[in-house]
Amino acid sequence: MEETKREKFVRLAESRMNNALKQIELLSNLSNTRAYEYSKEDVDKIIKALKNAVSDLEKTYAASTNKSKKFTL
């Protein structure tokens, strides 16, 4: 039986989200000041980059769901 588009989406989304969450967890491990040295600016850059990535993701999904909307008077 061939995988449906929905099944493929779920399989890939779960895998990619688990990978993304694991990588974020690894970033959190860098907060250990016994092992690493960092500044507030470093942390701010990391958090800003993550927030921007999530914002871009939201825009991508919003754009793909809004394609069918057309302007009418």
C-alpha cells in the first residue's frame, strides 16, 4: 500500500520536529557555565534566530493556506 500524502506529512513532521526539539535541547545544554562561557548578547542572538525561524515557518504555512483567497468587491 502506498503512503498517503497525510501519512507522509505526519511521518516527516514528527521526525523533523523531534530532531528540531533535540537540537534546541542541545542548545540549552550550552547554558552550563561550568563548561561554557557566553554573554547575554550571545544568548539574545540565539533566541532571536530561533524566534525568526518560527516566525518564518508560521508565514510559510499561512501563505500556503491563504492561496485560495481572492479579492472581491
